[in-house]
Amino acid sequence: MTENQNKTKLSRHQFLGIAWFGALATLVGEFFAGLLVFIQPNLEGGFGGIVRAGKVEEFLPGSVNLVQAGRFYLVRNGEGGFIAYWQRCTHLGCSVPYEEEQAAFRCPCHGSVFDEHTGEVTGGPAPRPMDIFPIEITDGEVFVDTGNPQERSAFSDDQIAYG
């Protein structure tokens, strides 16, 4: 064997070093690719973006409907207007279920109670009414922007969307 052939061959030590470096680089690359997918905002179809709630006629006047994909309740009042309440308590952020028998939203964590029509606090420690999401009604369909929650201090008629 000549001296030039010896220089081009990899030793076992060099081969293992390259293999370990390649495996580590692949692992780090996969981690950052997964992290990027995780932190990238979902701009359409799920919470944190625009959620299609359904067609206007699917929601009866006076109804309260949970839209699971958007984590909100879509309430249609007797006059046909809509308001979207975030399913989150304004006290400590617990998920608030709607109790049809009492016609109210009741937080199971600390007992805050919110009115079904206005979202205002009727009992418990919550400091303000339920947060709402902007609604847009286009071509007979209801769209809710869950990426833009709005804190409020009271209910007002301009929070109702008609379409």
C-alpha cells in the first residue's frame, strides 16, 4: 500500500466522529423544524385565526351554541343578532360551560356566573364580563376572528353583529 492510499482512507475513529456529528445535526434540525411548526400561528380554521361558525340559518334566535374549534360560544339573540363569547373565565382563565337549565355560563373553578345574553357577571369573583370575538357575516355565513379577543367592561348593543 502506498502512502497516498493511506491518507485517503478513513480511520474507524474518524468515521464514528462523522456519524455522531451527522446524527446530532439531524436531531437538532428535527427539533427546530418541529418547534417552528408548533409556534407558527394557525391563521384559518382554528383557534387563533378566522373560524367559520356556520350558516346564519343554522343558529336559531335565542340559541347558545358551542363552537369547539374556536373555543367560543356563539349566541344569537331574539332579534337575530350574534355575539361570540370566549369560553374562558375572566377571573382565572378556566373553561366556562353553558348551563341551559339556568340560562347562564357557570365557571366550575370559583363559581363566577355570566348572563347568557350579555356575558356580564351576575355572581362570583370574575372582575368583568366575558371577552368577545369580532364577528363578520359574509354571504350568509358567520365568521369569528378568534385571534383578536376583546376585553370589555360592560355590554353594549354595538357588540352585536347583524347580517
